Amino acid sequence: MTELGAVFRPQLPPERLQAVARLADDAGLEQLWLWEDCFREGGISTAAAALAWTERVRVGVGLLPVPLRNVAITAMEVAALHRMFPGRPLVGVGHGVQEWMGQVGARAESPLTLLREHLDALRALLRGERLDVEGRYVKLDDVALDWPPESAVDVFAGATGPRTMRLTGEAADGTILTSDTSPDGVRRARQLIDEGRTAAGRTGPHQVVVYLLAGTGADAAARVRAELAARGQGAGADVGVAGDAAAVADAVRQYAAAGADSVVLEPTGDEPDPEGFVRFAAEEVRPLLP
């Protein structure tokens, strides 16, 4: 069964998160995703708060930009979340927006190498291993977590291009795809991920999470079109959906059929009613899905 989620977009002030998180939990939504977009809200701080305010909903961070983070800090924070809230955090890492990385002096010459090294070290630290690493970017000297997670933790990675998609198959446990991805794009991503998995000899499950830009209400179509246009997506792009619960559920089913394990509804940046959007996803869209 494909899980359904929603995004709390960081265009909202962080003090709005508590109400949205509690509503998602009470309404029965499976996942609530947060973004660590520069220069808005920290992913781990908001995830910890959302997890503490709720009892059941899984809280994802998609994603933590690896150029901003020493891998030991990432491992410490992810491990702490999983020990405090077992099974509920979903954390992804990724390249980050390169322009933003440049603004803070953290842009890597080889983002792919950095992501690979970060993923390899992060997953090993979360398994409780002690590491000595002398990589191009990741350097660790006799490092291990005192408090690793008590059970296996899946590490997600964000991907847009084909090389990164193959890398997520090789070195991550799941892949996060942006809302610029069409159903056919999910199929292609699955192929590339599987190429990476085959190259690495990996046979276990690999989860694919995809964001779906969605809007409902009287002006939903105009808001979705405006956001897609701002991203450079033309009117014929097979992404985004606007309409009632039946229309949104139909789009979710298309992504599920294409290979998505989780479809996360992404409101427009100017969504006028974030709480209502979460309620719509949980109470109107979710019942229409298998």
C-alpha cells in the first residue's frame, strides 16, 4: 500500500508547525514531511518538535544538505531522534541547492563524491560501527556513536539527475524525488535506482518517496499553474494536480502505479489554509486510496 503524506512548507513560520503536526496526527495522516531549505527552518529541530507534539504520524526531513553538515553531527542527531521516537523519523540527505551552498561557502567541487562519502559513513555510524575514514570530504578518526539506534534505520537520499539516482540505489535505503517528477519520471528513476542497486549487489527493499504538488479549492488551478511556471515548467508538464479529492487521489494512484512507495502532497507556497490542506489529504484523499 502506498503511504500518503503532506509537506509543511518552510515558507510558513515555524510557530505554525505545532498545529499542523497535531492535526496530521489526529486526522490519521501517515507522513508529515519538513524541508531544511536555506535560510528558513532547521530540519532536525523542527522534526524533533513535531515528533514530540505527536504520537503516531511519521515525520520526514527531506532533506538535510550534506555540504552544511559534518557527518558525525548528522549521525548523532538522526540516532537521537530514532532512540527518542523509534520507527517514526524519516530522514533524507542530499546535495542541497548549489546556489545556496555557494552563499554559505560550502559548495563542493564534486557534490556526487561528497554525497557518496556522507551516505557510506552515515549508514555505518547508524549501524553502530567505529570508523576511520580518510575521504576527499569525509574524514573520521576512531569515531563511533555512544548511542546508536537500537534497530536498523533507513537513510534516504534526494535525487534529480541520473547519476545521483544510481548513487541512491548503491548507497541509500530510499530515494526522495521532487515534485517536478512525473509518473514516467518515477518509472525512469526506478530503473536508474535498480541499476545502482545491481551494481552494488544490493537486494533488499528500496523505498521511493515522491512529492506531488497539489491544490484544492476555488483558486487551486491558478496557484498550481503559477508555481509550476515559476519553476520553468510549461503548461503541458505532466506534474502537479488541482481539484477535488477524487482528482488528487487519481494522481496519487498514477504515481503509485509508477513505483512510488509514498506520495507526499506538497501545497503551493502560497497555500492559504495549511491546516485545511492536511485535513483534506487525510480525511478526503486518503479514504479514496487502497
